[in-house]
Amino acid sequence: MGALFRSEELCLVQIFLQSGSAYNCVSELGELGVVEFRDLNPHVNSFQRKFVNEVRRCEEMEKTFSDPVPSAPQPRDLLAIEEESERLATELKQVCVHSELALVNTICGNCRRKAQQVIFVYSWIFCGPSFFVAGVVHPWKVPAFERLLWRACRGYFIIEFQEMEKNPNVLETSDMTQWTVFLISFWGKTIGQKVKKICDCFHANTFFYPENTEERQELQKGLQSRIEDITQVLFQTESYLQQLLCRCVSILPQWKVCVMKCKAVHSILNMCSASVTDKCLIAEAWCPVRKLLLLQSALTEGTRRSGSIVDSFYNRLPLSSSSSPPTLFTTNSFTAVFQSLVDAYGVAKYGEVNPAAYTIVTFPFLFAVMFGDVGHGLLMVIAALWMILQNKDNKNTHFKNEMWRTVLAGRYLILSMGLFSVYTGAIYNHCFSRTLSIFPSSWHLRPMNWSDDTLRGSRFLCLDPNTTGVFRGPYPLGIDPIWHLASNHLTFLNSYKMKMSIIIGVLHMTFGICISYFNYSHSQQWFHVLLVLIPELLFMLGLFGYLVFLIIYKWLAFGPGQSDRAPSILLHFINMVLFTDNKETPPLYPGQVTHLQSVLMVVVLTSVPVLLLGRPIYLYYHHTRHQNMYLLNSLEHHSIRKQLEFDAVEVFMHQAIHTMEYCLGCISNTASYLRLWALSLAHAQLSDVLWMMVMRTSLSSRGMLGSVVLAGFFSFFALLTVSILLVMEGLSASLHTLRLHWVEFQSKFYSGTGYKFSPFSFTSITNPL
Amino acid sequence: MADLSFVISMSVMTLFWGIVGGVVPWFIPKGPNRGVIVTMLVLTAVCCYLFWLIAILAQLNPLFGPSLSTDVILYLRYHWP
């Protein structure tokens, strides 16, 4: 059949990698993404593995790349990447140091300049020989500094402060704070010593200050030129830093990818075991059978790239019963969403039938049974088509929102749900809760011959199908439009929808039971077909298949002529199960109670013990027969006998639980399908109420004002339709459909105990989306 | 008269879904997706046909008729044939 019916055939291969070309071969396999490696050293600590140093180096490099301004890692000469990154890092560091120095020098220069400006003021005031001390101090120390100086020198000094403009920071390492320039002029040498001591105390940097004006001017000129030079150097350093960082940015993503790939390859090499001669590594991997040639070509390519002469090759191993292969389903963008629905419950075991192949149709169909409205279905189809077209143009880069991406991923699901909803809506005859009369209605009023007095006399009159000409055959497509106008439409619709739910449910579950036949035939368990499948089928069909038969028989056989004696199916069903015979309920057909029903009940009741005991007894018999055989050649088969150890109690218990679960589950699951009726009723009523309350009141307003009112009401109607009926009801119906699939359908045949095939591929590592 | 319309509608629908589920699968070109497409067609045909069939069988022999209010009766007398 197709690729979706069962898992793809996988085989276990043993790959012999020559030591020289091992790295290249594994990287080729990673580019291809075909095999899944098995860990051959599971009990070895990750610190004791063979290639732990390489992995560690790669991780260190990754850490370097994550820091935007690296702080010079200790280089180990492994790859060109390391050298390059080291070179770049050291260059950056030198640039930092230089710029730091340049900045400090600029500060000093600026300070001195400021000081010069201050002096010009004082040189006019003082005439005597004065000494000067110039320096810089932190601004927050200024008040304490000044106070201490005042107290120490008893006021025989003049101090002037000037703030400096803030310099822009380049690096966080240099401590750039604001400095305040001060200039102290005093008389006398002792005061000078005190001042110097206090300056040292406050960690103020002092500068040399010349006495006379010419020297000061010379100094100032020199400082000015130095400041210009240093600013120039700073500027060039910054532009160089910019260049360096630009180069880094352009190369950094590539380096990151390279290092990730290297690390991945080394972790795979860690999983291999070394051969006896230590010349080659042995790896075990799962590979799809149809990709084996691709595997060989990858190995030869890797060997060629590493320049080695000896080829790496693979050897196919037989599958042992202890390890089961992973499950692989090749899906395209359409089937992927349905496969993910099934995988969310559990990944299929290898060799098991995949329910996703059937979910593609049954999921939207059951959703549509609960949703059933042409108008809402059309809106869903339009929304889905828009999403599909959006996705075709720009591939999933447009929307970053997580929830929106989930909805986009399910665009094909929404499309099929919408299409099926249009169909079921046509059958239910619902279009935004209005009925469509495509064909003329089958119920006719005139043959009833009601007079005007009768009409005036009573509020409600019932059309009688017994009168000729009133009812002319069933409506060709779906539900007759007259039912929507009737006051007792729910009586009819409820009966119809409940019976429809039971029929669909029983058929769905029987389909699920029949699928388990394919599981048994695949694993060659023919006796299980006889001992498990047949009793299950008999139980289900004997009870609920017969119920479906009763429903259809009553529809066909009982008409308006017998409406006074039409029996209740439910009462008959209960009487059948309880083996009672109520004389007041007439039989549906002659011979019902005595013959057919009793036979059915006997069959059903005998199938239960067969289901309960059949399989365990068969397995027990099988085991003892094999044991007797092995007892004859007892010497060689001790180990095999251990494998065949048979826990009888466990098998019997397991089968008992399965039987109880199945039998009780049949009843509860059949009733569970009544949610199809419940939700479709809820949806129909909700849309009806919305129409009645919102649109009908607005459509009855007239005139110019009426049109404005209508526009307003319609927007309100549209908003409520989308938010409540489409989004809320859609989500609710999807959830119920999902539950019906997971519990009622899949419990009949699906175990879901496998694990997914996750091949070693670089694309999954570099783009973890 | 009534039987004729029933027979026509029954045969048309049966034929249509029979073609979709029984004939079209033979014309699907061979490819990796053939199995999936055939399954989809057959299942769609079965589900949709069954759904329509249940609807028409439920209305074949009605045990009671609709109960209309007098306003509706007056409206329908003059607007429906």
C-alpha cells in the first residue's frame, strides 16, 4: 500500500569506519540525514569517552562566540577557526588597551587645560611669590577636600574647582568617572607640604605646574597638540575596532555552524565502539532499507574526501526480537498534520498499522457532523485557502507568533474540515442557521383542507402524514426545509441525529476492530485472529450491529399508518439484554423475541469467555509443547528455555483486563458517540439564537436609519459568528473529534508504544525549528 | 410520483458516490501517494454516501408531521405551491 499504512522497513546496519576517514564519513552521513545511530557505549561516563577532548574544545569555542566582546580564551591549536578567533580576540584586546591609555591621556590633557584657564584669573590678583598645586579629584570628594584644606591651612590659600565635561565611555573596563580640576595657590612651604599630603590622602592626581606665564603658555601649547594627537589616535582606533567587529559579524554565523557540526560529529564518534585491532570504529545504526545505496555512496564519498585508500563499508544485521526498530513515516506537508495528530497520542510501534491514513478523512468528517453549516464551512474554507496561499509565497518567515504558526501548520486540516462542513451543512440544511429550499418541500398544506375557522381557533396545527397528498416522498437532499418552520422540529431532529450518531459510531468502531486483523496477519499470529478478533467482532455486531439493524428496519417498515403502534427500539434492546419479554411492547417483526434475539444473545454471551480464556490457554499450550520439545535436547537449549519462560498468571490477568475493558468499553464508547448529536444540536441552536436575536431585529427596521442600524448590527453579528461559532465551536468540535479518534477508534487496534526515527542530520541541529 | 423522485435521487447519489469511490481510484497515476489518495477517495465516498443515506431513510416514512403555527400556515398557503 502507500507509505502511510505501515512504518517503512528499517534495518540494522553495522558500519565499519576506518580511523582516518571516520570523521569525514560521519559528516557525510550528517549532511545526508539518513541513519540514526545507536549508542554502543551506554554505560560509559561522558567524561570517559574517546573523543571527550574534542567535544570540550568545541564547547569552549561556542562559549567564546556567545560573548560579543571575547575576553581572550586560551587557544588550543585544533582548527583554523580557533587560530582566527584567537587572533581576532587578541587584536580586540590590544585595541581596548590602547584606547584606554589614549583616553587617560586625554583626560590629563583636558584637566591641565582647564587649570590654565583658571590661573589667568589669579595671576592678576596675586603679586607675591605663590606656589601652585594643580590636580584632579573625584567630584564627590570635593566638599570634604576643601574643608580639610581650610582647616589645615587656616585659610591661607585659594582653591578653585572646575568641573570637566564627561568623556564618552568606550569600554566597561576603564573606570571613567567625572573628574573635577582644582588649583590651589598658597604662600609658604609648610602649607605646601600639608597641601601635598592632603592631596595624596584624597587620591587626587597632581600635575606639575610651572611658575611663570611663558612656561605655562608653552606647556599649554604642548598639551593642546598632544590632545589633538591622542584624539586622532582614538578616532583611528575606534574605526579599526569597527572594522574588526564587522568582519567578526559576517564570519561568526558560519563559524557557529562549523563548530556545531564538529561537535555533533564527535558526539556520534563517541557512540561508536573501537574494533579489536583499533584500526577502525564500529557504529550501529538504523537505516531505511531503500536508502542503503545512499548510505554506501555517502561512505565512499567520505573516504574519498579524507584521502584514505581503504573504504569504509557497512554490514546489514538481522533484526533481533529484543530491540525493535524506530518507526518512520514519510509524510508530505498535507499528511504531516494528520500524522502529528496520531503521534500526539503515541508513536506507532514498528510494523503496526498507522491510523493516520484513515484519520485524513474520518477526522474532518466527524468534525463536520458536529459542525454542519454551509455558511460557516465556507468561511473556514476561505480562511484555509488564504493561509495556504500565504504559506506558498513566504515560507514561514512571516509570522513569528507561536500560536499563529500552529494554526498555519494545520491549514490543510482546516481546509478539509471546511469542505466536509459544507457538505454536512447541505444535508442538515443549515446555512447561517437558515434553511435552503433547493428542491420544493415534500410536505404540502393544501391537502389538509383547513378552514379559516380552524386556523383562527388554534395556535398550532399539525400536518398529518396519513392524509393523502400531504407527504410526497422524502426530500432528495438532506432534511426537508419545512422542519425548520415547525415548532416540533427538535422532536424529529433529535431522533434523527441520535440514530445517525449510533450508526456512525458503530461503523467507526467496527472499522477499527477490522484493522486489527492487519496487525495480526503482519505478525503471523493467525490463532489470535480466531481467538480474539472473531469474538470481538461477534460481541460488537451481535449487540450494537443488531441495534443498527433495528434502527434501519424501523425506518423502512414503520410508516404513518402504523404510527400508533410503532415500538420503541430502546425498550426492545433493553428487554433483549435482560432476557425479559414485555407483552405491551409489540415486536418489530414476527419471530423477533423467540428466535433471532435469543440466538444473538447466546452468541454474544459465548463470545465473552472465548475472548477471556482463548488466547491465554492457547499460549499456555504452545509453551508446554515447546518445553517438551526442548526437554528432549535439553543440553544445548538451556538459554532458549529461559527466554520462553511463561508467566501464566500475568497472561491470564492481561487477557481478563482486556476482555473487561473491551466489553464495557463497547457500551460506553457507543454511548460516547452521542456527542455527535449533542454538539451538532448545540451548534445549530447557537447559530439560530444568534440570528434571531441579532439579525432578525435589525432586518425589521426600515428606512434610512434602518440601513445604518443594519450595518451596525451586521458587524456585531459577524464578530460573534467568527468568535463564538467559528473559533470556539470549531475548537470544541475538534477536541471532541480528537477524543473520539484517540479513545473510541484507536483503542480497538492501536498500541502506540513505538519511538520515532530521528536521523542524524545537520539540518535538524542547525535549524532546531 | 413520490416513488419516482425517491428512485431518481437514490440512483443519482448512489451512482455519483459509486463513481467517486469505485471508478476514480483506478485512474490515479502511480506514484508514492497513490495509496493515500485511493484511501481518501474510498473513505470520502463511503462517509458522504452513508451520511446522505441516513438522512433520506430517516424521512422515508415519517411517523408524525411538522406542527406549524397559524401565521406560518397562512404564509405558506400563498407562497409555496
